[in-house]
Amino acid sequence: MEDFFLTNKPYLTAIDKASVEAEAPSNIALVKYWGKKPNQIPANPSVSFTLSNAKTRTRIDFEKCKSQPQASFEVYFEGKRNQAFKPKIAQFFERIQKHLPLLSQYHLDIFTENTFPHSSGIASSASGMAALSLCLCDFERRLTQTDPDVEFWKKVSFLARLGSGSACRSLKGPVVLWGANQADDNASDLYGTLPSFPIHQIFQDFQDTILLIDKGEKKVSSSVGHGLMHAHPFANQRFAQAHQHLHQIKEAFSAGNIEDFIRIVESEALSLHAMMMTSEPYFLLMKPETLKVIEKIWLFRAQTNIPVCFTLDAGANVHVLYPNQVAEKVREFIQSSLLMHCENNQFIDDFIGEGAKIIS
Ligand code: PMV
């Protein structure tokens, strides 16, 4: 199955030097991916909203190596040479080398920056790996003289997945599935796909206000968390629950059933953190302020009937999700009651979007 993209197209043009640029947004999972099999195959299917404002912009300058093989690369983050990102990118390049022969033929200077504050607790691996993969595939497209068709976007998502699992959901939007499942035959373990079921109007302009509760470095990385699912006492029940939630969220998306949507999304967030709390060894990524915010959202929803809910990533920050039609009231509530729980009152205003794009 992994050999799916091994039939590489021949490079028809000789390009000595070129520059490509792309940007990709972050995404927020509604049904969560937590646990994986070898080769970045998810242990359960997931579905996410693609975001708009929280994104990574990357440019790669390619220069053909004079003698072969002599592949090399440098990374510049926000204008400064960066050593810290190199091992992860080197590992990524090793994984994708067989799918992208150009990597052994060129020197790459990678210039990358995020629109969201560095160390905001917002994972940049999804948007970062998606933007990087899009640059690489766009350059390959020039070498093979092909157009960016459906297969092109599949390959970008396929490569992004090998960099960071959830990155494969950052190429398209506004809703992306990843992981084979019975709710959508089109979905794949290898790359993200757009749902083949309808998404009701009410979900088409969803807002996501990301409350930055704790901007510190996470104590346990996602990779360690995924790994702990191997010997997890509740792993099988959790994977079954994700499949069930995917069926249910498909119905909610199609019917415009926002009550069901809220129930599934909040349950998923709490299940994700329950898995962390019941891993061996156990760990906790929520903070007291996370719980205070959740309780306030529940109270506000009960008192006003306004359809606003929360979800969590692998961290303490809270994503507040709501349709645009109630945005004014929810933003007032966030300002007056939730920002006090954020580090330095910080938050990111975001909304769902269409995915990554090539800039040049
Ligand atoms: O893509 P990774 O390995 O950083 O894992 C992401 C895991 C979650 O963000 C917690 C859930 C998800 O589906 O995005």
C-alpha cells in the first residue's frame, strides 16, 4: 500500500536553480487521531476543520548539486538559521526520499515562518509539514512538467503525513478526513480526503477562537503520547469509539444537527485527555484554567442556548467553536469571561478555511 506513489514520473526538464513558496494552515481535529501503526498509519480515523489564520509560510531555494549524491539542506526560521528543526526535517527527508528523487539531487535552503506566535502552544508541525510538502511537490511538478491535479494534491498530503500525521489534513478544507473507515469509503489511511457526504450550511463558516491558556513547551510530546496507546488498557475501546463518533458526526454534518455535533466534539476532546490520564505512565496536559474555561462554556450554553462548544488539542489551550451567526454574542462572552484565564489574555481568532496554496 505504501508503494502507492513509487511510480515516480521522469524529470523532463533540467532546472539548476529555482525558488518555490507555499503556505498551509493548521487544523483542529473534531474526531481525534491518537495512536498509530508503523509508517504513520493512524490507529483510528479522524476528521478536522481546516483553519485560516494560524498558518506556516515556507519558501525553498533549490540549487542543483554539481557532484552526486550530495543532498543537503539548511533551515531558516523567521529569518535566522535554525539547528533545532534540522533533525526532524532530516528524518522526514529520509522517509520520503524514495517518493521524491529530487531530494538527492539538490541543495535546499528552507525559509519558514508562522503567523501565530512562536511557543504559543499551537503545534506548528501540521502547518509546517504541509507547507514544506507542498513546496517540494510543486518543484517536482515543474521538473515533471505536470499540472497540479487531484493526484498531485494526494501526493502532497501523503508526504505531509510522513512528516507529521495530522499534517495530511492541512492541505484542503474546510473539512478533511484521514483514516479508512466505514462512514466514508473514499477516506484513506495514506492521505487526507474531502468528505463525500454533504456539509450543512451551518458548519460552513465556523469560527475557532483559540484561547492560549499555557504557552509553555508540552511536557509530553504527541509522538510519545501516540506510542503510549500501544500498551494502553483502553486502546481498543477508544479506537472503536472514534469509528462510532465518525459515523455520528457524518450524520450531524449532513443534517446540520449542531447539538449532536457539540456532544461528539466535546466527548472526543475529553476522551483524548482521558487516554493521556490513563496511559502507563499517566500524564496530564490540561491545566486548572482549562477546566475553568470548559465549565464556563457549559454554563453559558445552558443559560443562553447559544451553540458554542470547546475542543482540545494535545495541550492546555482551548479551541472555542461556534457558527458565525452567533459570533458577536460569543465574542462578548469570551472577552468578559474567558480571556482572564489565558496567559497574558492572549488568544488567536480563527475560522475554517480552504487549505494550503502555492504562492509563486
Ligand atoms: O500529528 P501529530 O502526531 O502531532 O498528532 C496530532 C494529535 C492530535 O492533535 C492530538 C489529534 C489530531 O487528530 O490532530
